[in-house]
Amino acid sequence: MLRVPKAGIIYNDIKPVARRTAEEIADKLRGYGWDVCLTTGVGGILGYSQPHRPICHTPISQLVPPGFDRDMAFGIVLGGDGTVLAAFRQVAPCGIPLLTVNTGHMGFLTETYLNHLPQAIEALMQDNYVVEERAMLTVQVWRNEALVWEALCLNEMVLHREPLTSMCHFEIELGAHTPVDIAADGVIISTPTGSTAYSLSAGGPVIAPGVPVLQLVPICPHSLASRALVFADTEPVTIFPANSNPLVMVVDGNAGCAILPDDRVRVLRSPYAARFIRLRPNEFLHVLREKLGWGLPHVAKPTSVELP
């Protein structure tokens, strides 16, 4: 007996256009005889935990939506970059490749737009695409030798001070190297995908997606010697906050948890990858130019004209 092909759709339920388009795509695929599962990106939103509340988290493997599994040929994401980040947090453990469709604003992580969706669906049906894998991070919080929180991360992990607290001190271990001490407002651990996000604004370099590295970027460091560091993604990172006040950890700009003085944060490359469906060769420099204006030609200011 032939197996019925299977696809998934993840959409931002806050946006009516995303919800409506998701239902239209599902009807179309079902008309071709496909089994289709729909879900929202809510399941990939981390939520905050607070010091006065018991820490709770959902294990990475339990974020996969019902019906989504390794038999799924592909998934389609309808939303902006936030929905894309949440969607990969949900499906990366299953290895499902995702076509990302922009219904938001910047759409730096999206592959196509709504007005090109019919052609994109046709390409999916004909297997006329390639899959690009992007590295993800596993972020863990350890307290008294117990794992109390974990999450998948595609862009970056940020550990920073609470409002109105003084500068933070971080003791950081990179693999088996000698620990270093950094005094700053916070630190960022970023993937190459996240190098064009928060870490870029904090002074970090842009890193091409296929380079097997991570980067550490201090936020407003106290010393001129504390600058961004690029290192092999085989090196796990452990951060000990050497402060008397709690800190805040944020993952992918989405949410995170409070970090107490005796906690430690461990960041390492995840065994799961974000698998992007590409309808055309992924030209990274073109995306940088189109989305961020990188490499645009310099335009001289007009010559001043003397008035008579």
C-alpha cells in the first residue's frame, strides 16, 4: 500500500493573513492527496521563569507538535522571523525541512513572500529545492548540579544584568581552555545565523552561515581588551555569573529565565540542525545587501552651491 505523503504548516495565529493562508495551503495540499498537519508557533515560545517561581521547562524533545514526525516531507512556516525561530525550536528534533514564508516585516530568515507562494508550492510538489542546514545551540541552566532549564537556539543566547544593577562579571570557560573573566553589561553567544542579529549590533562580526564556528560578544565591556571572539563550534561554553544579584538570560530574543548567582549556563552546539528549504541558491551576500544594506555603493553628498 502506498504511503500518503505528509506535510506540516506552522503559522502565526496573531496575523489573520497567516491563518487564512495556512488554511488555503492545507486545502490545496489535501486536494493533491496529502496528509496535512496544522499548528501555531505558540508551542515554540519559551516564556519567562522568575526567581520567586519554581523553575520549570519543557524538554527540547517534547516541543514537537502533535502529528509532526520524521515521515513529514516538509513544513511551511507563515510569519516573520520570530515565528521562524519558534518553528525550528518545535521541529528541529524531527529533522523536518521548512519553507519559510514572510508575512512580517524584516523577514531576514524567510525564503519567499506571499505573492510568490503559488510558485513555491509548485516547486515543493516537484521536489525542486535544496535543503540548507544551519547550526543550532542547546542552552542549559544548571542549579545545584541539576538541569533546571533548557532550550534550542538558532540565533543567540544573551546573559545580561537586571535593570538598575551594576556592571556584571562573568567567568567563562571555552572547552578545556583556561577560564577568562569579562566585566560587561552582558555577554552574547551567537551562531553564524545569529551573527547578523543582536551580536552585530553589539559590535560582533558577520559570519557566513556555513562556517563551523560560534562567537562570544561582550556587551558594553569595561575593558578595551574584551572584544568579540570567534571559536570552533566544537567547544562547549560554560558561564559562571560572578555577581551577587540575579541576571536575566534571553534566548533568540524570545524569552528565557532568571539566573541566580550560583547558577551556571552551558551552551553547546546542538545535535539538531535548522533545515531551511531553498528554492534557489542561497546567496548570503545578496541577502546582506537586500536586508541590511551591506556593500551598497557609497553615494557622495551633493556639492554645495554658492548662492549669488
